[in-house]
Amino acid sequence: MSGQAHEGRSAKRRCTGVILAGGMATRYGGAPKGLELVGGRRVIDRVADALAPTTDDLLLIANDPAATGWLPGVQVASDIRPGCGGLGGIHAALSHARTDVIVVAWDMPFIPPRLVAALRAFGELADVVVPESDSRRGVEPLCAYYSERCLAPIERRLDAGERRIVSFFDDVEVARIAAPEVATLGDPMLMFLNINSPGDLALAEKHAPSTDGGHSRPQEPR
């Protein structure tokens, strides 16, 4: 992993696990994609279950008025700057949480808790921690750790009309979890799978048994 440690950083900073639901785009017959079932469990529940063991609290960022009923007991907040994409979502996460955050997009059903734990551990060393992947960016900024110190740089970029998530990375200290290390935590082809189409949903359903230890569990009420 690249990146140098900040001097004088506290041993354990509070961290909120943030499920980023984004805008109000609906698919699959009108149902928001994070509410789709994979292996008998909603994707949003899978993400929450990955975040909960490692983080101090959970927060759902969503602009859909129905979101208050998606995860009972979990705080729901909306974008402060609507229409700014993923960068606006991270801005909302930091603004509402008032802690460091680990952000995971709600359409990623196979994020392993071990990866979340690694992000938090490395979060003591940098302002942003991102796992490397074979995506077009080379990293996964919607499965990443962001410290409170990122808020002001993000606001400056948004004020300048920037919408790319990585646009503020030059303004903060960024650490990357190297691809070989990421691969020790799970299959990168599955853990970073996004459900953006019915085909993606079918692929996720196909792989659910292997990621769930050989069987699928029914959705548990929250």
C-alpha cells in the first residue's frame, strides 16, 4: 500500500459506514436496484451487513422519499448538492456523518467484511484509502475510506463545477490497497461487481452461492 502516515493521528477515529444509494434512477420494473434480491437477500442488506461489523454507525444516503423504510433503525439523509453524482454523494456522507466514513455503493452485493476492515485499518494512514481494481479509474472510489479532512477539498471541487470523484485526490493524502493485497480478501471480479443491468443481476445471482459459502440465505427482517 502506498501513502505515508500522518503524525499525531489518533489511534482510533470514529467511522460511519455509508450506503450510497445515489439518485432516484429505477430499474427492473420500477424497483430501485439496491432492493433487488441476490441469493435471497436484498443487495442493500448485503452492503449493510458488510459495513456493520467494522464501523461505529450506519448511514444511508438516498434521495428517494421511500428510503426511510428501506433499513429500519438506520439514519437516512439526502444529497446536499443534488445532481453532483458520486462526488456529491460522498460530500453528503461526510456532511451528515461528521466522522470519517467508509462509503460503499448500494449496488455492490459482494463486498466482503474483510475488505471493509482493511479500509478502516489503513484509514489511520491517509485521508483517502481506495482499493485497486481493473476499473477504468484503476481504483474503486465507491468502496473507499474518506476522512473528515476530505470535506473542504470536495466542496472546493464542487464549487468549481467538478463532478469526477477522483478530482480532489490531488488535494489530499491518498493510499491505495494494492491489487495483490485486495485479491487476498476475495475475488476482485466479484467483490466489485456492480448491478447496473438485468444481466449483472443474473450474474450476481449465479455467483451468490459461492460467495455465501455454498448456499443462499433468505432475507432476514431488519
